[in-house]
Amino acid sequence: MVAGGTMNPSATMTVDELARLLDHSVLKPEATEAEVRAGARVVAEWRIGFYCVQPVWVRCAVAALGTTASGVVSVVGFPHGCEHTRTKADAASRAVDDGATEIDMVIGIGALKGGDARFVAADIDAVVKASGGASVKVILETGILTDDEKRLACRLVRDAGAAFVKTSTGFHASGGATLADVALMRSEVGPQFGVKASGGIRTLADTRAMIDAGATRIGTSASIAILAALDGGKDAGLRSD
């Protein structure tokens, strides 16, 4: 059973409903302006809910999406989470000023693994406050955490006023989202809190499984393949990265 009380909520989703749960991502450091604009065309064509880009590309993404209903997401402390708290907070504030409606921050992984829960909580709290009402998702990098560390991180994220816990950056060698981690996170944060699965999700089957395990948002660069599979193989004529 997942949030909303349905055993397999993905089974009856339409293409538009699934698209609204996606964060289409163009986060590679070598991404060019042309690639960022191409990603925006994917988001607009498929009516995807959100477009996740590096901070330097937020204004470009906002301009490229124009009057579409899609929101722009930016990343903070990405991908390692090792910046000073003030740096993370300043980056979040700047991204919101540039037009981001959501912030995905990387948790202080070393502090969490070192048992410094107070630092981790303050780090998240500072970004939440600096985001000025924009939703904050906190990336745990679950592949390098123990289950007890994941549970603690979920509690700290929830109590600090963020909106989502998120599995992974997709850039760590430990791997990305797993069904077990999504289920654990859902169990820890409760039925109403956001859970974003990200990292290695590239097929419709993967996406459905993550939603059925408890994810309410999916981060992926394979949005076209996922949505086209649900839409009977439609090809929008656009390529994802």
C-alpha cells in the first residue's frame, strides 16, 4: 500500500498524469545551452511537470519554457553535498530569484554518516528558509547509507520543513534508486510526504514500479522513452539526453 491508499496506482495512469510526476533532467556538467533548450522542448511537447537543470541554466530553462505550466527545478550542493551551509543557502536563493520553483539539495552526507544530526538538520533548515517557499527536495544518496542512516535522514528532512526526500543524485558510483529504498523512505516519512526516486530510471516498467513502491515524483533523463511506451510508441521527434 502506498500514499493515497491504492496498491498499484501506476496501473491506470494516463500519459498526461504520468508526465506530471516527472522531473525531466539535464544535469550533465558538459550540457550546452542548445541541449538545455532541447530538454525544454521535450518538457513542453510532453507536458512534463518539471524540468531539472544546473543552477547556471535556470534562467535559460525558464525562458525556454515560456508560458507552459512546467516548473523549473535546480540543484544545490550537487552532486556531493559538501559545500558550506551558507553556500548552499545562497545558491538556493539565487536559483529561486532566477525562476526555480523547486530546489533539490544534497544532504551533508559525511555529517550524516558521522552522526552529526544537528549539523544535517541545520543545513537543511537553512536551504528551506533561503528557498522562500519553493519546495525543497533533499537528496540522501541512499546507495552509500545504511538503513538506519536512511531512516534518520528521512526524519531530519521531514522535521526541517522540506517537501520531499529523494533517493539519489544519479552521479555516484553506488548507484541510483531502488525499490527497497523507496519503500523504506515512504514508510519512514508517512503517506503524505513527497518521495522522489531518481537515478537509473529509464523505462516505463521502472517508473511504474517506483510509483507503486511509494514514489510521488520521478527524476529521469529518459522521459521520452518512458512516456512514449505508455502512449503506444509515439515518437515526438525529440531526443532526451
